[in-house]
Amino acid sequence: MSLSSLDTHQKALQINLDPSKYGTFAEIGAGQEVARWFFRVGGAAGTIAKSMSAYDMVVSDAIYGPSQRYVSRHRLQTMLDHEYGLMVERLNEKRGANTKFFVFADTVTARSYKSYDECHGWMGLRFQSEPRGEPSDIIIHVRMLDRENLQQQEALGIMGVNLVHGALYLHSDIGQLLDSLLDNVTHERVEVDMMKVSGPAFAGVDNRLVALQLVERGLSNAAMFTADGEVVQAAELLYKKNILVERGSFRPVTNSTLDMLECAQAMFIQEPTVKPANVVVLLEMTMKNLTTEGGIDRKDFLDRVDILGALGKTVLISNYGEYYRLAAYLFRYTKEMIGLVMGVPSLRDVFDEKYYTDLEGGIVESFGRLFKNNLKIYAYPQRDAVSGSIITAGNLRVEPQLRHLHLYLMENLFIQQIHDYNPAALPVYSRDVLAKIKAGDSKWEEMVPPQVAAIIKQRKLLGYQ
């Protein structure tokens, strides 16, 4: 039987019957749902050195040190550090030569009778891939989508077993490990929206590609990483922030890309409810932006995010084709003002009713969802290729039945047109720049910011020779 076809019982039993694996389980919140599986299937004495739950906050602080948030990456990290240090200290001399030690930890908030907040948790595993070898880590953030506490506990236990089993047996194939996380549980019940790996078991693995695969493989609808490549969970970056988002292919970033963003940001920070120091800027790529006829080109993806990283930009990867779905994602984390930056062609698509046939209320429902909180669209003009005329958000032609809706959104400033733009940047498109790069036409360098040209030439990105 292949490892990918094992059920939860078989996975836990396989670990229990493997004499080379030995570890600790430390769980906070929702009970000891993961350790319970290993006790339930039998043979746990061969696997579990210790199982504990520092449920009380005072007790937890006494063991792991104080923490501002108990369900956080910081708390998970201190749990792994503390428990792994104790395990090696106590057992290395006796068992270290033939044993691969591991520590599983989680800190979770599940549905309770008095709380209806988001149910989520952090899970992690620190493990040796060789006896007495340096440890490796996997850290994930899980959103639990079941409505009942008992179902959430069940899903949590299955996910934990999947994580332990995947780390111990599938770490050499990150794709297979990712797929295994949803074995015996569905994406309707859980979402893995952040994953970070490190250590010798994952040598050569780029966490930005891991973030991409979370969305590509359906474990999450969105993933995020900072300019330095550090993967983050959305709440860590977006909680109670003013958010400005520009969507694009960024293949590559052009003068118009940055002009659009800088003009929109200048308008955004002048909004009465926006504090400049509280603004987070995201550059978003959808799966549609990344997918070609041959699928997703990993090198091409890394080329793009290397350029964005050189510009100091945080990257959001999402499967939210419609803007109202992107807005709903952002509304999870903030009630502060949100700005969406787009060109007139994208705004034209927003007013295209064919994208909303799956909504009972059609385009009106989509706009209700999009603008239900404090959100605005900043629209960058377009120069018509034939007439040379400037098309703005204000003079954009929409279908006759939508003209009053368009006028309402403009007059009430839900949609604002960008005025102080650079006219020379208007005719610059990524596809033209990319064609010139591949053709060896040096004129492309005039169409992108100097730092973008420098990194493309230095690292030979996007087909530059």
C-alpha cells in the first residue's frame, strides 16, 4: 500500500510501529486531539515519550515563557524549542544513536460555547531525518471551517497525524507532503494558508514555491510572503491595517506599474481614515496571472517575485479571480479602509456581467459585497491605441443598463480616477517589455524602473541574454 493511500489509523499505527521514531506531543487548546490518535491505535509506547497540554495560561507561561498571544507562531516556536531541547537532553545519550527524535506541537482556538471568533491554529513539527542529526522544522497555520466544536477537534486530530506522517516519511517530496496534509479531510473543513519549512531535510526548498503550491494544490485560496521571501500568515501582516492592493502579472514590473501604485498610494494616504504608518501595500498575482498553456512555470514565477522583492514589495498569491472575493478575504483581517488599484481595462471587466452569473443578485450583489465595508477603487487611465484618447474611470463606457450604477459609484467616490499620472508611462505594457527582452531589444530598459532593469540584467531573468 502506498503512503499516499493510508487512512489516519494506518498512518498513526505505522509511526507507532517504527522503532526509529520517538517523540513528544505538546498541545494547547481543543484537547489532545493528535496524541489521542497514537494512543487509540495501539503501540503508542513505541512512539510517545511524553504527551502534555499546558492549557492554563499561567502554567503555559511558566513552561514556555510569557506571550502576548497564545495562539500564535511565537508561542508555537517556543513550544518546539522547549520540548525539543528537553527531549535531546534527557534521551540522547540512551537512544540517540538509533533514534530520530521529533516534537509535535500545536496551539489552537476552536469553537466554544461562548466564542464565535475565527477558529484557527498553529501546528509544527521539529524532527531529525537522521539519528543525532540537525533537526528540521515544518510550521503551518490552519483555519478550521467546521461549524461544530466536535467536528473541528476531529479535523484537527487528522491534520496533526497527516503532518507528523508527512514530515517523517514524505519530506523528500514537498509536493507529495503538501497533498498528504488533506488526506481523510477536505478543503471544505480545513484550510492551510501558511507553511514554512527549514533545516537539512528541506535543503534547496524555496518557501515562496511552497506558498505558491498551497494555492495551486487547493490547500488555500491565498498565500503571502514578504520582500525578503519570508512566508507570513495573513493576520500577522494585515490585522487592523489599511491595505492597498495592486493586481497584475508583473512580468515584469514596468514604469506604468509603479506609476499606478505610487499615484494611488498618494491618494490613499490622504483619506481621512487612513494613517500612513498603518498602510500595508500588496502586489497580488492570481493563479490566472501565473498559468500558461503549459501550466505554471516555476522559474518564471521566481523571476517575477525576485523583481518584486528587489522593489521591497510584499506578494499575495490568490485564487480570487473576482475582486469581490479578494475583498472578502481582506475583510477577514481588517475593518480599516482598503484600496484596490487597477487600470481602466480591469475596471471595464469589473462592470462585465458575465463574471457574476453564479451570484443570485448578479453584478449588483457583487458590488454590494465589494463595497460593503470601507473600500475604494483607484483607477489608472488608459490611452486608446487607435485614437490616442485618454479613457478614465469617469468617461469609461459601460452597458446602458449599468450607467446609473456607474454614475452612483463615481459620485459617491467608491471609484476614483487617478489624475496626477505620468503620461509617458501610459503606453507601457508588460507584454511589450517582455517581448523586447526576449528579442534582445535594449529599448525595454527605458520602459522599466532602473532597479528593475538592473536585477533583470544581473540575474538574467525573464529570458534576458
